[in-house]
Amino acid sequence: MEIQVPNNEEYILGVLGKEVQQRGVRKINLLLQQATLLKVTDNLFQLERIRLAQGLTRDYT
């Protein structure tokens, strides 16, 4: 089965256009993947070293 195209120039322009579009999509997906936030765990902050003002307790914070 052959696909008829008017000429080679239009075929090449179509192929290159699709490639540029696919590269753009891949780039956006990669940037979104890299921009994801870190998973928050209970040990993310070390609150033991923080001095509380007089009258405040850790339960208050």
C-alpha cells in the first residue's frame, strides 16, 4: 500500500512538522516530571533544635 503525496517537499515538511511537535510534547513531559515536589515525610523538619519563646510549649506549636 502506497501513500500518495503531491511531492517530496510536502512529505518532508509534514514529517519534520510531526517530529517538532513530538519533541515539544516530550520536552514538556520531561519538565513536568522534573518539577514534581518531593514526598513529605515526618522527618523532613527537625523541630528539636528550635527554641520556643517563654510560655510556649511544643504541643502549642
